[in-house]
Amino acid sequence: MGAVKLTFLGCGDAFGSGGRFQSCIFGKSGNANFLIDCGASSLIAIRQNSIIHDDIEAILVTNFHGDHFGGLPYFLVDAQLNKKRTRDLTIAGPPGLGRKLTEVMEGTFPRSSVVKMRFALNIEELQPGAGLSIGNLRVTAFPAAHPPQDPHIHLRIECGGKVIVYSGDTEWTEALERMCADADLFIAESYFFDKQIRYHLDYVTLSQKIRKIGADRVVVMHMSEEMLARTSKSIFECATDGMLIEI
């Protein structure tokens, strides 16, 4: 099937802890190229890593918070005005994605949501528990435990014969155990080291739960300053901006 390469364009939290870009991961295989999340700083990170705009076929988002979703207006306006993109693009995310995308486009660049694009923009709302095929990707969403005002999801991505599970922002959920049973890679939030707060996952909880996880490899990201100061204690790989891994 061949390898899948993942570049952590941004692995930071909402507040720029450690001077890191916000959540955005570029996945590339022989038959599919995609982004996982697109935080507000993502276009800068894409440029710094020399990612070709048209190489990105799909953007998969886990929630509508700015550090996971806020880069989409910049990405789309850049596609239209600067890159003259013509290749189709699919954006997939939680229920309500179409409405939220319009709101953030209008809030950032008024009237940008009604401009006729040079390319086909396909919006796919991922229903929890249901799978969706996007080209050569197979994506399944599961409910995450984050503030209930908007839906938040975990993602299970099947690509090039590999399985990637991404927690997004969440407390621990039993769904993560099921999703990771045969995963080649689990990308998990580790916001704090041992401080447990509602709606977020900490390192100690993750390390205790790992015995129940069948994932071959675990990488943690979305770390606060407190967690970044203690990464030397981590048994997991800790993401850095620009880090490239292969599965």
C-alpha cells in the first residue's frame, strides 16, 4: 500500500504556547493528500513548509474553535485570489459545518462566502458513527467530549492501507478505545501534564489509558506551557512544528 507521511504543520494550542502554530497536520500518501484541522495560523505554516495548495484534496476538521477551524477563510481566499485554484476541494467536519463556515467567512472577509469560486467546494457534514469516503480517504467521526454548544468529533482516517486516529480536543471517551483498536497511529491531545480539567485530555490520564489502546504509535500535541516544560517525562512522542513522521 505504501507509506503515509504526516507533517505537523502546527501542533500548538489556542494560545500560541511555546511559539507554536495552531492545529494543522498535512497527510500525504500515494493516493490521497489532506489536512487534519486548519487553525487560524495554518496558512502561514503551509507556506513555511512549501506545501503546494492544489496538493490538498480534503480538509478534515474536528470542531469550530478558532485554533482548529479559523484558518479556513484565509485558505479559501488565498485559493481563489492568489493560487487561482481549479482543483476540487472537500471540507468535512461536524454537523453544522456549512453554516459555521459561512459565518466565519463573513466575519473574516465580508461577502467572501457568496463569491463564486473557481473550483468546486464540497462541504460534507460528518454524522457521528457514520463513515464517509472522500476520494481515496475513508473517514469516520465519533463524538468527542468538549463544550456542548457545538459538536466536537474524533476522527478515524483510513488512507493508503493505514489507520490514523485523531482525538481533537476532548476528555477521555470510550470511543477512543474502539477507534484505536487497530490504528497505526493515534494523535492525541495532551493539554496538561497531570492537571485534569473538564473537556481536555492530560498526559497522566492518557498514559493510564494507553494499556487499553491498541494503537501501534502515539504522538501527543496541543500542549500548554505547563506540558511543554515536562515533555522529557513523556513516554509518547511529542510533536513539534514541522515534524515529519511516516507510518
